Amino acid sequence: MNTTTNNNQSYDVLILGGGMVGLTLACALGQNTPLRIAVIEAYEPGDINAGDDYELRVSAISRGSQQVFMNLNVWDGMKRRRVSPYEHMHVWDSTGDGKIDFDAADLGIDALGHIVENKVTQAALLEQLKTLQQVDWLCPLKVESIDYQASGSSVTLDNGSIIKTRLLVGADGASSRVREAAAIELETAPYQQKGVVCVVESTKHHDYTAWQRFLPIGPLAFLPLGDGRCSIVWSAEDTEADRLVAMDEAAFCRELEAAFEYTLGAVKSVGPRAAFPLIRRHAKAYVKPGLALIGDAAHTIHPLAGQGVNLGILDAASLAQVITEAIVQRKDFADYKTLRKFERWRRGENTLMMFSMSGFKNLFSNDRTELSLVRNFGLNLVDGLGPVKYKFVRHAMGLEGDLPALARSVGL
């Protein structure tokens, strides 16, 4: 692997963005194709040491994403750092008696998923990427300009280098420079909420359970961490979220434990808090000739079900499969017809999840009596229908559906 650039380099695939999704694609292509690949990232990621405090940004890694990481020889590196399994999930509504519970044992598995710091996933992927001979890690380097052309694009970096590529991939987040360079329009719909995140310690252990309570101001999730603490995500209207962040620690602890109905006892301490705006975004196209968008560059959704990063991981695994199959069939892997297979595959799945999350947000983030009756009845109804309930949860866990090969395993 090369980590330097000269003034005239060319790659088969150039990935802009070295986060979780971009690195997943790079590892998948680097292990399964003969292509020359480069990843450009502006900031060198840090690693996680055992004694470090937990990061603010965590993700609920589904079983499907876990299988992708296992097949890419990344999962062991994640476990060696730290992952936090959850065996149970409890969801309930604050305006009535509606609730639904999920248990890994009922599915015959050891965990429904894992709460993993984004930094852990990124570090383990990068560790694996650096073992791949045909993948270059170009970091820290910033993009000065992008010249997108259907026949092949070029990217100018801040060190003066010009990198040419047959296929340009945007894995560069919600404000994607690649999407902008290709003049791909973006549909946006602000949720009028922010997600407040922090790490909290309660008097009771989380019992390896992911908890979510639906409040009129927005859902509150307690996600279990390995040391017994929880990472919280509290979605609230913009002004309310700002108020929650600005409160002193003692007042925030009291408000948080009351909002959570003292489910884990008193909140003893809380770490630094931050809030980020929640916006639904969807690119009107995922691909153009010689170009593809994956992850947040193509779509962002509400975090209430923790599916955002998992959709991105499946994007990366699906695009890698389409490219690999094209090479095996001696077809042009960067041709529009080839890339359209990826778009058709993923767009429907992502759209369904995006509108499902919007529907849940609109149904639960209010105190209207008629909607309260509907959602409480619905939660209890589904909770009592075992086959329906577990069909739903298996799909959410990435165990069913139109999955890429990297996400499939008879062992999960």
C-alpha cells in the first residue's frame, strides 16, 4: 500500500472519503478484484485504546453489517478494540401502555446487534486496508477541485497532485463534493429536530438492552456500552435540543432520568453533550457514467432506528459486488449500465427505509390523542404477533432482504 502521491497518478477506482462506508468499499474491492484503488481522506483517523473514554458518535451495527465486516476480516479488529453487544430491545410509548420487546434468544442468536463507536469501525477497516497491496491510502490530503467526465475524472489535491480515475466514488458525506461536481440534485426535508448525544452513567446496569422511549418531543434511546454506561441519542425539536445541551449537568441528569422513567435508576453522571441537525436527504441519482455515490453522499435518514450507517455499509457491499461481477463477465465496471444495476438494487431499499423512518417520526413525535391510541394499539398488536414481529426485526437486522453476498451467511 502506498501513502504518498506524485503529480501523475491513475487509478481504476478513486474513493473520496475514508470514513466507514468508503473504507468498506475499498476493502471489498481490494480483496476481491485486481483493480488499483485509492482512498482520499482529509484527516488521519485516530485509533481507540482500551483506556480511552467512549466517543460521542456510535452506531448500532446490524447483524448484516457485522457479516460484511467478518467477510472483510475486519470484525476481529473491531472486537479487539471494543464492541458492545445488545441481546434485548425494549421500545415503549410515553403517552400510553404500548410497548414492544425483542430478544436475541427468540431468534436463536447471541445478540441482536452491537453498539460500536464510529472511530472503532474506521480504525479496524483502515488496519485491514493497509494490508492490501493494490489499495493506496492518500491521507491527510484535501480535494481542491474535481473534474468529472463520463470517460474518466480527475481530482486535484492540495499538494498539487492530479489523480485520474476511471470510476469516481463519492463516500464523502452529506455535503458531498463528488455529488456537487456531477451536478446531481439533492432532495432535502429537514426533520426540524436535532439529535442530542452523550455518554451517561446510571445507577442500574443496562442489562445488555437497547432501550427506546417515544416522547412527544422525539425519541430517546439508551444504547448499552461495554463498561455498563450508555450512549444516549435524544431527538428533539431544534430549540428544545439546544436547551438540553445548554443545561447544567445536574439539571440535565434530572430531566433525562424523568424522561426515561427512571428505567435505569438515577442518572449519576453525564459526559460532554453535542447536538447535530437531523435532515432527510436523497440524491436524485446514485450514479452517472464513471461515477457512483454511497452512504451519506446518497442518503441520510432519521436515527431513531439506527439504520443510517447500515444502509451505507450495504451500499458499499452492493457496489463492490456489481463491480466484481462486471469484471468476471469482462464488462466495463464503470459503464453506466453496470452502475445502474447498483442504483436499482439499493435505491428501492433505501427509499423504503427513509420513508418508514419519516413515518415513525411523524407518528410518534407528537401528543395528539388519536395518534397516541393508534400507535399504542399498533405496538401491542405487533408485540403479540410473534412471526410478524420477528419477520420485521430480521429485516431490520440485515438478516433478510435483497442482501449482497458479503452480508449473507448461513451462520447468522
